[in-house]
Amino acid sequence: MRRPLRPLLPALLLAGASACGGTAPDGSASSIAGVAATHGDSLSGRALAAILGCGACHPGAPAPPGGAAGGPPLSGLSERWAPADLASWLADPVPLREGVIARMPDFHLEPAEAAAATMHLLRGAGSRQARAAIARLGEEHAGATAERGAAIVQALNCAGCHAGSGAEAWAPGPPLDGIRDRLRPDWLRSFLAAPRPIRPFGYHPGSGARMPDFRLSRAEADSLASWMYGEELRASAAPAMPRPLSPFASRKAELLLRDHLACLGCHTLGGEGGRIAPALDGAAARLRPDYLRRIVATPGRAAPGSIMPAPLEDSATMELITRYLHGRATTADTDRYLSLVDNVPVRPDRSGQRTPAALYGAYCAPCHGVGGAGDGFNAPHLPARPTPHADSTHMSARPDATLFDGIHGGGHILGRSHRMPGFGATLSTSEIDGLVDYLRLLCACAQPDWAVAP
């Protein structure tokens, strides 16, 4: 059972007043009126975004009141929570107080994920009884460890709102600047009211970050969307859609996607494909038509920093695919988030340095694994196991030129899976050369002697 608490202590619990920005600098619960006064307006979408602490994860969102995330500290949790109670609450964070607009969101944690996070957060428990209860969590949930819990707390950016998490704050979400140019407002309002997995293992692939559910009312979701879109939200009309494809052209596009192009290495279509990027089903319902066209044709310009490779195919093929996606406006059943226990989340390198190691982590590790063992989080969702770059026996039989060709043109030119994309239009020749050298470091091997020029 949870230990008895003094009447004032709920405001200091893990989510007693809020998750992000729900307490004033003096530790008291921030009132709606106080937050609105801080921002010089009524409870607008901007004020609500500040209360919820959206800026802790999304560049371009307003700073929380007081200039800090404002969530209650996580230190000393072992004095207030029994391990089993905390794990249960993290998996289903029901409000601990009524009448507060900021709240601890739901991160869709499975029991094993919640148990691992609990083991990390209560790692300083001093009593023998608490330590035994923490050990039981590990016994009851396979794979749950305090070390994995630390990675989960990092992936979910708990430090963005709470001190004492043992992690470092970072920005795991997409920037809000320019969102009106990317997303359809009707889709955004629906998503804010009921968030669902879009990128199953993080906006930055491999990070494991998730969009939490703040249990917003429809009015709150509308308020946030109105702030992001301004007058455009109320005046927006249904976007003009391209002329539908003929049944023959639609079938041709689908066969290209499934049997020739690399798109399903990262995206799903009808439930088939990778789990790196958003599903292709429903892309037209989520994205503005002009943005969908741009992200297919020139992903590097449409979404700077994205690992989506520029297409090597001709423009006519890309136009066919774009029109096909416009016709699949219905959203398919959304997958669940990938397990943060079965897959180790890794904080991405956002330094902007394009070193071989950074490029490998961004472009290759989601499938081939951080260490090159062929065990990336996306590997189980591919039709063939990704090449184990750390396997010296396998790699020592491949010339450097073959490795270069595979990175440049994709797996199909080497007789391997067409789901491996080619990065020849995305990476420079020197960057691909650097990746080949990095593969040699991973396998600790050289190319065959016959491939070395005399």
C-alpha cells in the first residue's frame, strides 16, 4: 500500500500538480488564471501549451511558467511510493488531484516498461522491504532492469519536466515551427485529442520517444490546434486532391512499393513493412497534399534532418507513387509502440556532425544495429535479416567497392533485399567512403586481397 501522506504532499507527488509546468516556481500549484496572466492572455492554446510543458520536447513551443519545466522532483520517491504501486501508476497514470489542467500524461507503458522505469526511479530505496519489492518486479517482468529503466527514462525525456530523474533533458519531438505547412489541421485536432503511434520507435529513429496522451478534452485539443494554425484553422477548406489513378495505375504503384522500391523498409503499407517511419496508409489524411508531394520528391528539403533518402527513381515513378498515396487516405490500424524493454532506446546524435559514426547511427543502425550485429529495432520487420556488419567472416569476403555500391544503390543491386534503400542521392561520395571505412572498423577486417589494387 502507498504510505500515508500529509494533506499538502500530493502537490509534490510525481504528478500531483502536473507533469510539465504545472507548479509555480515556489512549488505551489499554478492556477489557470496565473498561467494566463504570465502570458498576457486568456487560456489560449499558447497558454495551454505552456501549462502542459510542450516546449520541454518540441522546439518552437512556449516555455513553461517560470522558465523551467516545473514538474515535481523525482528524488525521494522511495519514501512516498511502494514499488508495485508506482509501477502500476506509471502504466496507468490516473490523476492524483482533481481540477488541475496540467497532468501527468500517459506514455502507453507496458507493465514491463513501467516496472523497469520504477526500478530505476527507486534505485535509492533504503529499506530491505523496498529492495525486495523492487527485486520482485524484475522477477515478474522479463527484461525489466534498472539499467533498462534508465534508458526508458532518458527516451521519454522525463528530465524535461522533472529534476532528479538521473537523465539529461533533450528535445525528442518534432519542431512545431512550420507545422501548418506539413499537417492537415483536421488531422492534428484529432491527434491531439487521442494521440496514437506515428513513428513506433521515436521521431528520431531508435530514440524510443513517444507522444504522450495528456487526456485533453476536445475543447483543449481545438485550442492547441487553433494556436498552431491561427485564423487558417477556422478558414481552411478541404485541400484540392490530385486526379485519382485508374485501377491499373493503382495496382502498378502498389506492386512497385511492395516488390521493387525500398519504401517498405521504413514504412508500412497495409500492415506490412518497417517500423521506422509513419505508415503510408493515411498519409494523405495526415499531410497536406503539397507537403506529401514534396516529402516524396525531395525529402531532404521538405524535412531537413530526416534520414529519408532522396529517391533514385525517375520523377514519373515518384509522381505515380504520390498520386497513389493521395488515394489511400484511410488510416490503417495503427501499430503499438515498439517495446522499450525488448529494444534498447538510443539517444540520437543531434550535434549536426556528419562523421562516419554519426551517419551510421542515423542511417544504418535502425536496421543493422548500433554495433553492426544485424539486430536493429527495425530488423524483425524486414523480409531478410540485415547484413551483420560486425561479422568478420561475412564482411572479409566483400570488396570495399561492393560495400560502396550497396550503400549507394541499395540492396537490390547486390542481389539482396530491395527494402535496403540506396543513399547515393543523399550522401556524398566521401561520406559513403567514410561509411565503408566505418564498416571495416565494425568487423575488424579488411577486404579480400584480390580486391586490393596492386
